[in-house]
Amino acid sequence: MALTIISLIKQVPLPGEMRMGEDGLMDRTKAKSIINIDCQFGLEAGLQLKKQNPDSRLIVCSMGPKSFEVALRTAISMGYDEAYLLSDRKLGGSDTYATGLAIATMLKHLGFTKDSKEPYIILAGRQTSDGDTAHVPSQVAENIGIPQATFVESVKDDGNGNVIAKRIIEGGYQILKLPFPCVISLTPTGIPPRKPSLRGAIKARSLVITTFGIEDIGLGTEKIGISGSPTIVAKVVNIVSERPTITMSEGQNEASLVDSLIANIKKGGNVLEKKEHEAPKKIERPDFPEKDFRNASRGIITWAEITNGAISRPSLELLTPARKLAGQLGDDTKIITLMIGKNVRLLAQTLIEHGSDEVILVENDKLEEYLVLPFSSIFAQVIRKKKPEIALFAATTSGRELAPRIGMKTDSGVTADCTGLEIGEYVNRKEKTIYKPVLESRRPTYGESKLATILGFVCPQISTARAGTFEVPERVVGREGIVSSFEPVLNDKDFVVEIVKTARGGGGLQNLFDADIIISGGRGTTNDNLGLIKALAEALKSQGVKAEWACSRPVVDEGGAEYARQVGQTGKTIRPKVYVAVGISGAIQHLAGMKEAEKIIAINHNPKAHIFNNADFGIVGEYADIIPELIERVKEGFTFGINGKEF
Ligand code: FAD
């Protein structure tokens, strides 16, 4: 039976031209538009699958205003056959839950259900540049009731009715075998998207795009648009960051420039002191009655992700905001942590000593490695039993697909990639009511230039927290808590995805979170394929320093490094003691991943490079001259002050 390949795309404002309207929502009228970059990779992946299945039918779908037809026609000119647009004013302001629901309803209306007789695959971009949540692919998969793989680097048909997907995980990758039908979301690291062809462009001009309104697909208004969405954007403020002025190296040649750098670092002084967000305007609090919307829901649940038999560091970091929120909520608010795995009981005490009050264990041989289908089903069962008011996940690749899948099951909204979590209140002037207490989830948005506060009024209020943002709470040895077991209902259909291989650690897959010093190469260092960057990291390692190398996004996009090494908004957020940015311009999306480093050193041949506005120490020079000189100094014992060594 012929395969149907469905690509979901979104038209987005050209990054850099994004503007926010008065209402806190994206104003699409002022910016040039493109197909979201990740979706372009999804489109290309579909065309590659067609090569393997010449009889297959290629469909492209989108949801948005009529102007999104431009993106659909571009997809047709790249080689797609049919285009569908879900366009209805009532969808305006939908959050990711409502968007996932609406798109899934359109697909089901087109005949793509979990029981479809004909095989199909839904491809999507990992995330969009205007929303940046990565939720919608998971929500579509959950709503249709089919398996998924997100953060996928490559996808192919194995010829036996399965899809083989290479999925990025923390510190490595996994090869998954999924049956049709399934949803796959693509990172930008696959085969570059092709340009539209002339023949395609002629076809696109005359093609009729089928446009649906919500009534056409049988979708009501209860769960869509601003009023039907479980989350709202309550507030948006500018992000103001404070780092002391940079100290630049002075010298006539690379040796004197490096001497000057070492002397400047020795003097010290330049470290990140504090960061502030623009103070919101003070508005008088009206005298409205307060409403507690939580009903019987109480307490906080977190997920302990297990990697290589240990609790992942981002899962331990979660306990810092969890403890703070519990303190703000008062009334003996408890923190429960759910740990799923094989023989994980021994790890429970670690969670308790870091701040959990109760650890719920689900142990089963079949659950040794994380899989989104059984894990989301188990999590939803625990939520139904324990009724937490808040659920927190680390925003790792697994956390970012698990949380929205659970959110769909529990009808809760999810806030992605938070850097701040507080308990607050929401003044609803229309209803003349103050909702309290409510979780205020704060996340950087609009290319990291603004901080949005998102609220949800359905329990559990779900958020994912950006890894590396919170410190791991101090361990209190001997702290007491409850360890209990939970017997979930396990369904065979949740085990249809097979893990063919899991690779973590070693070589190119090192986890960057543990390194004290990171040498990071940008597009300016690709001449020698980051050879000097790697050599400097190696030299530091030889001195006993926990050093690693990383890179900016263009290096990954051009195939120069694995995605696991990418630092930035769509890569990793790290806070090493020292971050050395070499040949990196300092785009806001890169800064998002490293600006919390204790000390930032920038090396760039352009004295006006933006990175110098965000670093503590800088050298203007050719990296090919400066780095060999630095390597020599490291061999002589210079370690940027790491390991307590003198310079
Ligand atoms: P460039 O901007 O090209 O800068 C190269 C620098 O190298 C220049 O400053 C140049 O002066 C310097 N240079 C060149 N040659 C030399 C030399 N011989 N010696 C010394 N210096 C030299 N980017 C990320 O890094 N991470 C992300 O997670 C990320 N996510 C993104 C998400 C979205 C939605 C979008 C739209 C973009 C994202 N980007 C991300 C891309 C980001 O906007 C920038 O394009 C990117 O960070 C630029 O990388 P770069 O600094 O290496 O390259």
C-alpha cells in the first residue's frame, strides 16, 4: 500500500524581524515571512522518503491566516502534491495545546487516524522560531493516538513497514524503530532543504489549496483560541543583563596579547554579578474577590530522568525551583518525584537528600530506557492518583516531548523552557476575580530579548525548566522522606517503538554540563574544522582540567559537529566556570546558552563583534594565531585559574 507523507509547516516572521503587538502576541503584519527553518528540514525529509517510496503521496498542511498559503505554495514548488490550510479567526491566540488539538483534528478529518488502513507518516520541524516550544508534534501525536520521535536527525523507511529515526538525547543519540503511522519532528541537522524548482513553481501557481474553517472539520470553540487555551501570556518585559565592562588584551603580537589576557584574568574582578529584568509597571491591585482554581489538586510533582543508570543533573536542578515553590505555597506543600526505570530504588535516597519529600518508583525491566509512550501513560496515571497542582520537567530533549504529551492527556497547558518559576496571582479584570495561587512560568522569548510570564489555570500547571538554569540544591545527607511504589497499567500498544541502539558519552557525544571550561568555536573557526578549538580543549584536559569543546549553530548546520555540542537557544544552556568563545559573533540566540558562565573570554578578529559586549575578557585577533599561543601556555600550566592552579 502506498505511503502518505504529511509535512506540517508553519510560516514564521523572518528571525530578527519578529515584533510583538500591544496584546503581547506576535504581530505578523510587519515582518517578512519564511517557512520555519526546522519545518524546511521536515519538508526535505519528506522528499527523501518519497525517493524511497516513489508511489507515495506528499501532502503539506498548515494552520494560520490566509497569508500562510505562500508557505504552502513554496512546499508545492519543492515537490509536494497537495496542500491543506486550517484557517479560522476563532483559532487566533491559540496556545500550543489548542494548536496541537486543531491540527490533529484536521488530520483526522482528512482520514489520518490511529486506525487508518493505509500507512502514513507525519513530519514536522522540531520547533518554530517564533514559539520555540517543540510541543506541537507531541501534542498532535497524542491527540491522534500514534507513536512519535522528536528531535530527530535522520529518518528513513526500512522497507518493512517501519521508520528508522536517529533521535538526539542528552549526551548522545538513539536509533528508534517506529511502525507507521507515526509523527517525527526534525532538527535542522539532516539533509539541507532543496530550493523550489521551476516546474514546481509553475504547478504551485495553479494549485488549489483546500482551506478549512473549524466547522468544516467538526472542531468546536471550547478548547481553541485565547479563551479555550489552557495557558495565557500574562506579561512580557525586556531582558536587561548586567556584566561588567570587558577588559581587552593589549599587545603587538599574539604572544603579548596572550600575556596581557593572562595578566588581566589574574587581576580578576570581571565576573557576572547580577542580571535583572526590566521592572514591570506598577498597576494598582483591585479589590476583587480571590478564587482558588486548584480544586483538590495540591503539591508538586517532578520527573527524575535516568541516564546511564544515574539521575540526570537537570532533574536534580528541578528540585531547586520545586522547593522554592513549595515554600511559597506553604501549607506543608509536598514535593513528589516520579522515577521510572529498572532497579532504580537505590537512587531514591539521592532525590530525598536533594529535596524530594516522596519518591514514587515505577520499576519494570521493560522501562529501563525512556520511551515517550509508556512514560507519558504512567505519568498521567500518577497525576490522576496524586492530583498535583504543579508538574515540573527538565527541558531536556526527553522532557520537552514528555511534558506536552502528558499535557494533552490531562488537558493541561505546558510552558516550555522556563528560566524562572514563582507563585503569584492573576488579576482577571474582565471577570473581576483574582486567581490565586497560580504558577508564574517565566521564559525568554522573541530571540531571548523578552521575558514572558505564562500562566495556566488547569491543574497540573506544567512547565519545563531550561537545563543549566538552576543550581542543584545542596545535598542534606540523611534527610528523610517516603519511598513508595506505584503499579501502573501497562499497555502493549505503548511498547510498539523499539530502541535499536542508545549511544551516550565518549568521543563526540560528551555531556557539556559537567565541564568547568568550554572552548567554543563559531563559524569563524571552521577553516580547520575546529581543529585548534579541539586541541586547546585537549591541552587543558592533559592538565587535569574538566574541559570540553562546543560550537555555535552554524557549525552544526554545516555538519562540522553533532547537535549535542551546540550551545544556544536551540542547543544547550550551560554555566561553566570559563567559556571561551572563538570566532563567534555573539548573536542573542548563542548568548542564551552561555551568558550565565562565570567568566567569558572572547577571541574574534572583528573589534566590533557583539560578543565583546557580553564578555569579561577579550582579544582582537586571528584565532589561528592566538589559539596555538594559548595552547603553549596551557602546556606550561596556564589553566584559566581552574583546578585552583595558579596561572
Ligand atoms: P557568525 O555570526 O557568522 O560569526 C562568526 C564570527 O567569527 C564573526 O564575529 C567573525 O568576526 C569571526 N571570525 C571570522 N573569522 C575569524 C578568524 N579567522 N579569527 C577570529 N574571528 C573570526 N545560534 C547558536 O549559536 N546557537 C543556537 O542555539 C541558535 N539558535 C537559533 C535559534 C533561532 C530561532 C535562530 C533564528 C537562530 C539561532 N542561532 C543559534 C543562530 C544565531 O542567530 C547566529 O546566526 C549564530 O549564533 C551565528 O554563529 P557564529 O557566531 O558562529 O557565526
